[in-house]
Amino acid sequence: SAAGEEHSSSKETDFLCPRDDEPATLSQGRGRCPRGLALVLVGACVASAIIATGSGPSVRTTAPAAPRASGSSDGAGHAAMAARARSAPSGSSWLRLDEALREKPKSARQPLKPPLRCPGWEIQDCPSDYPLPYKPGEYPTTYDFHGGFPRDFVWGMGTAAYQIEGGYRQGGRGASIWDTLTGANTTGMPGADCSYCCKAAPCPVRAAMVDKGATGNVACDHYNMWRTDVALMKSMGLRNYRFSISWPRLIPTGKVKDGVNQQGIKFYSDLIDALLAAGITPFVTLYHWDLPQGLLDPPREQGWWSRDAEGRPDGKIMQHWLDYVDLCYRTFGDRIKHWITFNEAWTFTFLASGGGKAPGIPEYSDITVDPLIAGHNVLLAHARAVELYRREYQPKQGGQIGITNCADWREPRTESSLDIATGERGMLVRLAWLTDPVYGQTGDYPPEMRIILGDRLPKFSDAERKLLKGSADFFGLNHYGTSFTQFDPAVPGDDASFAFLTNDGLAQAQSKWLFASAWGFRKILNWVKNRYNNPPLIVTENGWSAPADEPDAGAFDPSRIAFYAGYISEMRKAIYEDKVNLRGYFAWSVMDNFEWERGFKERFGAVFTDYALGVDPNGPWSGNTSQPTSGKQWRRRKESSCWLEAAH
């Protein structure tokens, strides 16, 4: 059992796995997961288990049938369908792209000019090639997973510092913007003296938090249980582990001049050494959203959102960022050979303007402007970090460096050229906005975005475009779900995609935003291949949330197994049939953890986390008895972890 105490990292560690003698139900039992175990799934139910031989496991899953689409090429019927959707009753599957932000007064949004024939393509006809390999109504309803993967294919799982570490006041750590957003008691912490910071406990919870009272104060208690967690990962057969370094744990105020935290350096150095000793290769993300609070105190300190008097991005955070990444390269680069600069810039910029992510403050709540400013600063910070690594460290350390971005797939609702353009536009504003400057041919944003957004989209200098172009050794992609998209000329949406989204026919996870489509996963892999000349690609996150309140129920997660079986099956087809240059896959996540503004209720882990719920004295109010506590937590493997172990 993986409890709070240290224990041996032996493969014999007693985690929950299905027994070989219970192939029919796989409901209970303990024992090691045999190599080659696979589960045959019908719908979301486990029907049986087999021991596979040869090149890999064989799995068939049944997926919900997607709706058959119909439509004309001239856009007729779009208004009628949109009207029907708008009148759909509460609880229907129709969902607008800006649903999470609809409370923002429309008067605060900058209007776009009325679209001409096809927004983003006024100078030519709408794109008319439907994204392949599947056409409307031809989506697979079953997925056969058989055969192996390339010999050097990277299999792994991931976590993030704020989501699992806890120990928020331990070891000299400074405050982060997520501590402030959740209402953690930050009084007296390094960096927590901003104008909007808490002045006396109990501290206020910002409106963006959905699960009010939940914080990352303790989370999975990984700061104290990391030896246990490494032993757990070894017992799971994990070969590669992606985690992030907490900037405020290394540099409490975010500024080197205020001091470097040697206890933080020791924590990560010891963790890296233990992973390597366990045969696990570390992949390190330098920034996974936990900006030091000391770098955000507008207007004095503006973090990623800094701009000059004319409103242009000015990157005032740059030197602090470079000091931080230089410290990481210099301190850990002898052992870390895989670096990721940023995780999901779209999420921590676009959704930070009222969509639930930190900082969630009024100064940066204009979703039509603020994400564009922050994204511009982040892209240049990425390019400068890569330039520093390539110049000073890569020649002697021999590592690789890239960036991870995110996108759900946008499937055109019909074969109408307007819907096809809307799907493409959705991919441009969600993914290409942040990937074209790095992987494209010009080092600049997509031209379609410049047509639509005009002067709102910042401009790069010639030197900046040169620095950006090619500033990654691999393409990192986080992907989860799919939506059908339809042209809506009347409502551009907060991202100017002119999209009306539906999810009917797709299985929904515990998370309200996650709708599964393995075929959509294959499509987005092909989209990256086709747009960027088939770059080396690593899927750095992919996973499924499912509810569970106690370990026995949590360990039995057939819906997560069905998700992984379908997605990995389509991933294999993308590699061998579509020739996508896919080099690796990281499931999300190793364990259940703090799911940002959703707190601890949504569970993505392949391991069940028993948080030992109780009172957190540093939470936003006393008497809350449903928060994680330290020193008493347990881990329990879910059946999906056994399936993932067998799959690779």
C-alpha cells in the first residue's frame, strides 16, 4: 500500500490490480498487473479480460455513434438550425463556445466588423476540403486496438506542481497566483504583498473558483510523499514522467535579487535523482500556470499581461523569466534532457480573462484584448528561453526543448464550405494562434487571424519572427475532446471563430467540457502533420475524468479504459496508416489531484487518491472538513493504470 510513510520501491508493492483468475468481472482483488493484460470493452462495460501475446494487446471498444450530418454548400439552413439550437431547453447538448464567459457584459467587448462571405478568407473562397480521414456520417463506432508501437516510442504520464505538491508553506516556498485565487492564507508569505492580496486570514476566495474552499495547500501531499509516489510509479511500470517545477518554490518572489530557495532546489534535485534511480525518465515543464504572486501586482507588476502606454505588449517579466529558466538549466540540466517551456498558453491566457483560471482579476478581464497581449509576451518568453538553452546549455547537456499547446478538435457539422471554414477557424484561434509563430513558415500569427482581428493582434518585429521560427525541437500537444462546429455569422464569440458548437452523440466525461471522440484525436494529429510539415510530435496530455467518492468505486474505471483504448487505437492508425511523426504519448494523470477551479471533485488519475479529508486550517474559512490533509493520504491503483501498463 502506498501510504504517507516511505516504503520499498519493489515491484511487489501491493497495489490494486485485477486478478488473473477473475477475467469475467475484474471487480476486486489484489496482485501485480501481468504484462500483456488487456481488457475487451463493449460500450463502457468490462466484458472480459485476455492475456495478449505477440506484439501487443488487442482491444475492441464501442463508441457512441456520432450524428449524421447534412447540409448544403451555400450555408442554407444554418440560421434555422442555429435558431432551433438557441431555443433548446435547459440541459440540452447545445453549447456556445463562450458559455463560461457569457456573464461578461457585451458592452465591454470590442465589436468586430461584420463578416463578409467567409471570415478570415475574404480575399478567396472558403476552404472546401473536409478534414480527413473521416467524412460526416463515416465515423467509426468501434475501435480495434492490436499490434505494437515503434520501438523508441515514449510512453508516460504527467502531473503539475500546484495540482499535486501541496506543502504550500513548507520549505521556503513563496505565494503563487493560484494561492491567491483559491483563498489560501498567504499572509506573511514571500511575494504575497500585492494590492489585491489577502491582508488577514481567513482570506477571500475569488469568484473564478467553482469548488469554493478547495486549495492547493495540501493537494496530494506530494511534497511530503514523493518517495512513496516514485515507488508507486515504478510499480506501475512507468518509464517516463512529466512534471512541472514550481517557480515560487525555487524563487519565492519570482525575482532572483530577492533570493533563491535552496530547499526548493534540493526537493527537485532529490526527486529527479529518485526518478532516474527507478528507471524513470523525467520530462520537465518550466511553467504550468503557478506564476509567483510577487510578479503580479498591477499596475506595478503585470506578469504576462504587461503592456506599454499605447497598449502594446512590452514583456517586462522577461528578465525574471530568463533568470528562472537559467537557474533550472544550470541546476538540473545535467540530468534533465527533455524540457517544455510552457503548458497550454491558451488556457492560462484566454481562460484567465473570466474563464476560471488565475489570476481572475478585473484588470485583465477583457477577453477581446488581454489574452492577445499575454500570449504575445509568452511566445517571446518561450523563444528567448529556447535561445538561451540552445546557446548556453544544449551543446554540453544534449537535451531537447519545446513547448506544449492545447486544442480540442473542431469537426465541421456538414460538408458546407462555411462549416468547413468554421472548423478550420476554430483550430486557428485555439491552436495555430500559438503554434504558427513557432512551427510555421513566417514566424508570425495565422494571416486569417490578422484579417479578423486587425490591430488587436500584436505585431512581431523582424528579429522576433526570426527568433520564434523553429524555436522548438518537438511539437507538444495536449488534447482531450471534440465538438461539432457550425458557422454562426451573427455571433463571432469571444475568440472570433463565428462558431456554434454541439456535442450530441459524443460521450461526456465527469468534466462538463470533455466529450470523447477517438476519431477526433486522429484528425487533430493529421491536422498538425499537414499544417506543419509533419514535425516530431509528442502528445503531452490526454485523459478522462470519472467520478468516485471512495477507493473501491474509484479503482473500477471502465469508462477511462474505454477512452484510452479508443484513443490509443486511433493514435496507432495515425502513426502507421497516416504516417504522422508521433514520438510519444503521456496520459493524464498519474493520480487524482487538484483540478484547478473545479477543486478535488473531478478525478483524472490512473491512481485513486484518498485525500484523508479533514480541516485545512489555512483554507479560506474554518470548519471546512472536506479538504485534503497531510500525513494520512493513500493511493490505490485503478484498473486503467493496469491497462496502460499492458498497452505499452
